[in-house]
Amino acid sequence: MAKRKNDNIPLSEALQEFIKVNKLQNGMDKVNVREAWANLMGNGVNNYTTSIELRNETLFVSLSSSVLREELSHGKSKIITLINEELGKELVKKLVLR
């Protein structure tokens, strides 16, 4: 890591630099996408969500309710847009409900 002067930098900036240098962004994105799903979908959907996995630009969500899976499949593009807005970046390009 580059030697720093005695400049005061915000903690958020220091953490972002640490994440970048240590190549942790991918792991952070996976955690953030789970949080985004939980925040956006609420308890009703979260109670039926069994797993959430981000691989490349595809979000895989396992649901224990086939009725809910069918219902959510009609709004996939809207869900992708909402999740990316919540994350503040285009992270999810495809949503697979299973």
C-alpha cells in the first residue's frame, strides 16, 4: 500500500481504498446485494427467500414458494432496476428465480 502523508482522510475513503487494494469489492457486493433484496422485498418475501447469490452479473434467488416465484417473475426487470438503484451501481444484469 502506498505510504500516506499525515493528511486526514475520511474513514469511508480509507475503507474504500482498503477494499480496493485487497480486492474485497466482490465480497462486499455480495453482502450488499443481500441487504438490498431484504430492504426492498420486505418481510413477506424475505420469509420465503431461502438463498441469495450473486455470480458475475446474475442474481440467483431461491424461494420456497412457487406462487411467489411466479408472481415475482412478472416484475424481474423492475426488481433489477430497484436493486441497482439501492446499490448505487449497475451490479445486477439478470435475475434468476428458482
